[in-house]
Amino acid sequence: MDIIKQFDIRGSVLSISPLGNGHINDTCLVVTDSEKYTFQRINTDIFKNPDDLMDNLFAVTEYLKANYPNDKTINYIRTKDGKKYFRCDSGCYRLSVYIDNVIALDSARNSDDFYESAVAFGNFQKKLSGFKAQTLHEIIPDFHNTAWRLENLKNAVKADKCGRLKDVKEQVEFCLERESSIDTGVTLPLRVTHNDTKLNNVLLDEKTGKGVCVIDLDTIMPGLSVNDFGDAIRFGASTAAEDEKDLSKVHFSLELFEAYTRGYFDGVGNALTDDEVRMLPHGAVMMTYECGMRFLTDYLEGDTYFKTSYPEHNLVRTLTQLRLVDEMEQNYDKMLQIVQKYRP
Ligand code: GN1
Ligand code: MG
């Protein structure tokens, strides 16, 4: 409560309650008698430099607000002494205006939801094409360096510090077998990328289902468009949640892939190069493979990175991701055809 008062808020606080289900930061809804706010404690184990992080967030949101004043953009509130976040003994905190009358979905209710999220992320990519990627701080180095993620997995396997390797031999093998698919030899342009393009990071209008605002800007960095596309497919083109325990419910849906591809091109227009367009399906496989390896590594290392609710949580997540990789590989040619069908 005292921390919230450090920010330049309107009204007096009526309530504070938990919000959302991110794996990294702690998020609350703060209601005052005149406004609602999103209040977050930044996870500084993961975001080691909150100054750089908040600089990126302010730079990007201020650019979007100035250039696209009619679109909804997250509005961060400074502290009373003008800082971008508040630091005290218990951590680093930030505040933004809560966006009302919206929903965030953990899985698409239908392909329209996924289509709308794609339009929003495509648009986001297009709107930021005039923003100089090099001016952003690299918040988490090697974030989507899949080869490095594989090295981390190999190290975790070697150390086997929790004795869990015996349960995941098959999954480790699956990841090792795909090493040669990582380096494609194609160099793609550096862009401003979101790097966490999950369906639930687009707020949809609760009545119309249209995309309202892209959120969770923590990992905005210079990166590759195909990875943003791919991460969205990883999460949203599955028929089940990322942590579905019943694997028979988890499938890669070509129908959802098609809906996203159509929406993405409706949003991004012709802002991508031919190489980027051609590599979109590869981005989907890579992001899913990479995320599977990250969950598997964290499982082997004793669940120190991702928040977990039960001991096998990271293993369950690994299994869904690897299942999706397998099915994407089987459908790769169809994915390529769909991309060609919708490209402008
Ligand atoms: C994390 O913060 P959250 O829950 O949206 C992670 C992403 C993973 C995702 C898997 C900074 O995202 O990279 O894809 O979990 N974010 C970070 O659900 O590591
Ligand atoms: Mg995130």
C-alpha cells in the first residue's frame, strides 16, 4: 500500500487483488475511487537491469502514443519524483493504467480470437518498423538464441542436479536430435520484437473480441519477426493449454495456424522481406522447440526459472511443447503453403 502511494496516482486506494497468471512477475489490480491500475513487482532475478527494462518500455510506449494516438497503448505512471519505477528493499515496482472491458485468453475460444491476436501483433510489428531497433537495450541476452538454449540443456543434463534425468531421457534425446535444424544459414533483418507473443498478451475487447492492446512489453528487444510469429503459433495454435496434462488433447491445429497467418498478414501488410515470409513456419517450429528445451532445462535444474504450481509442472509443459514440435514438423509443407496463400 505504501509503495503504491509513491506513484502519481489519482484517488485513494480501495482494494488490491491478484491479477493474471504470468510466469515471471507478480501482478495486482489496484482500484482507487477514481481509477484502476495494474501494479507489478518486477522479477529482478530475471530482469537484472530494471533501469534498462523501464527505459525500453517508456521509449516504445511513448513512440506508439505519439505516432498512433487513436490506438490503445499501455500508459505507465511515473513515481511522484518522476522515476519510471520505484525501488525499495522489497523490490522494484511499476504501475500502469488498467485497461478495462477486455479479456486475456489462455487458449483461443475459436479461430476468430486467434485471428484478432494476429492482427494486433502484426500491426504492432508494422507500427514499430520506424523505431530504431538498435536504440533498445538487450534486456535478456541470447533470449531467442536456440543454439545456446540447447547448450544450457546439455549442461543441465550433465549436472543432473535433482536426479530427474532418468525420467526425461526420451525428451532429451528428442531435443538433441534436432540440433541440425537450428542453423538455417539465412540472415534475417533485426527488428523491434516483442518476444513473448502469447495469445494472452493481447487484450481483446470483451464484447467484440477485437484486439485492443498488446501488453507484457518486458522482453521488447532487437530480434527477429519470425520468432514473434513463431512464439504466437507455439502458444496459440495448440488445441490445449501449455500445461495440459492429458497429452491426447494436445495437437497442432492447422486451422488455427491458418487463422493466425491470415490475421498476421492483415496486420503487418507488406512490411516483411521475402526471406522473413518464407521462414515463418521455421520460426514456429524453433520457438516451440526452444520453449520445450527451456521448460526441460528448468525441470532438470529444480524449477528455478518458471513459476510452478506442482513438482512436475515444467515436465508437463515440456511434453506439450515437444508434441507440438513433432506435429508441426509433419505439417511443415502445409504451413508453407498457407503462408504463401495469405502473403500480400
Ligand atoms: C514466460 O512472463 P510470461 O509468463 O508471459 C517467458 C517466456 C515464455 C513463457 C512460456 C521473460 O512468459 O519467454 O515463452 O513464459 N518470459 C521470460 O509460457 O522468460
Ligand atoms: Mg512475459
